[in-house]
Amino acid sequence: MRLSRWFLVLTVLPLAACATSMASRSVMTVSPDVVSLAKETMPGGEFVMEIADDGKVLGMEAKVPLSSVPAACREAAQRLAPNGRAVAAVKEIVDGKVLYEIQMDAGGFMHEILLDPAGNLAGREDVLKPGDYPANIVSAAQAAVPGTLVSVERIEGPESRLGSDYHVKIRIPEGEVLKVCVSGDGKVGRVLRKIDAEIQVER
């Protein structure tokens, strides 16, 4: 089994203040957008970047307090998932655009509603019930990555632009959970792994 050589998911966990002088260090520069969004990550939250092998940042997101999300987004998410309860929020930057993802819990099944700052729907990710898993999608994912099926999500919006209509999560024998991106016609695109890391930013 071979991971996609183009894509990697980097998860950055707790952020900490850095008081060490950088004068004597050799440093690598990142975009100010990366630093700005990282600083918005709520305490204990995740800051996630998806990075291609050539170093290009394909997208990034930070877990933020629900209270920091524009009211128009919160209201729209409730309308779009009327039986759900807002439990978390993420601020994303994709293709230079700011988006907000509100995670709605509907009886144990998560619906992630993606909105622009004005509250317009930009996409969504819905965790499917096991009985609703498309057989061809599951078969394609397990053929590419043998292992135990964990969940299947239906994708609409920015991530589907890369040929992903479904995200299939599979636990491989080593214990790691990989995300297999599959198009609606059963073609496997990216296979992503999530790596825990830590960055430090000044408060």
C-alpha cells in the first residue's frame, strides 16, 4: 500500500508562546496567512494544514470558538441542519478565501456545514449511516487501502474540486486511520494521513 505522493495532512496541535531569540537560528519563512490563522486557534484546538509534496499549501484550518463565527453563519447552519446542535467551529482558508465550518451533531451523526462569512452555503460534509454507504465507493477505497472501515463521508464544496465526492476512513493494520478520497464513479484519488506536530507562535 502506497500513500499519495502529492498530498500530506499536517495537524498542528497545542500552540505555545516562543520567547527564544531567533537571531542565531536558521529560519524558514511561511506565509503571514499561516501565522495569522494559527494564532486564531482556540486553546487546546487543532490547526491543520494540507500540504503537497512540492510544499504548496492546499488549505488550512483552525478550530475556533463558536462565538467567534459570524452570526449569519451560525443561523444558516441551524437552518440547513434543523435537527442538529452546533458543537464546534473551524475557520478555513481555501484558495485564498475565508470560510467557516460549523459542526452539527444530529443524534450522533456529524454534519459539517461550510459557509462564507455572509452565511452563504459553500459546501458540506455529511457522515453517512452504515446502511447508506455506497457499495462501489467502499469497495474502491478498500481495494486501494486494505483495512477496517471506520466511516464514510459525502463531500460537497471546496474539497470536491480535487475529485473527492467521498472520504472513506480506513484503519490499517498498523493502527493508523487513513482518509481515502474517492470520486462519485469510484475512482480513488488522494490517500491522506494525519500527522501530529507542534508549532510555536508568539502570543
